[in-house]
Amino acid sequence: FCKEDDAYDPRKPEYVVAATPEEIEEARTQLLQQQIAALENALAKSKHDGSRHQHVRRHYRRILHELESQVSPGRAEQQLPRASPCTECRSALKGLSFSDDAVG
């Protein structure tokens, strides 16, 4: 096997197949479900922290509800009001990207 004989390069446009809208939506839904599971897990683990990290738990619950409403748009009317993160959360989140571009 000689590397020069192999013309296949997965970066070449002729070998790239665009995802269908259904595949994009499925991937987006899977990502949201993974994020929901991770937040639910974090909330379950922090349940016994008492009031030590209440602001973080409130923030997680708010984000969890937003993600759930994206997976089930019918729940949008139940969505909690958006609040700005507290100073401590804001500094912890600094540098992270939560734009829609990252999701789909």
C-alpha cells in the first residue's frame, strides 16, 4: 500500500456529503438531551449541599428548563423568566460560548 496511490482525502469537496435537515435536527436534539442529562445529574449530586450553592442550582434549573423547552417546544409557555447570572456565576461562565451557532 502506497500513500501516493490513494487519492482519497476526506477533506476534498467531492467526498463531503452534506447533512440532511433531518440529520441536523436529530444531532441537535441528541446534544440537547445530553446537556439536559448532565444538568439533571449535576442537580441530583448537589441536592445535599444545602444552601451552599443555591445560586448555582437555581441557575442550573433555569438553564435545564430552557433546554427542555427547546426539545419540547410545546412547553415554551411554561418557561421560567430569564435572569442574569450572579457575579460569581458570570465569572465562572466567562469565556464559554452559548450562542445558537454552537448548537446548530
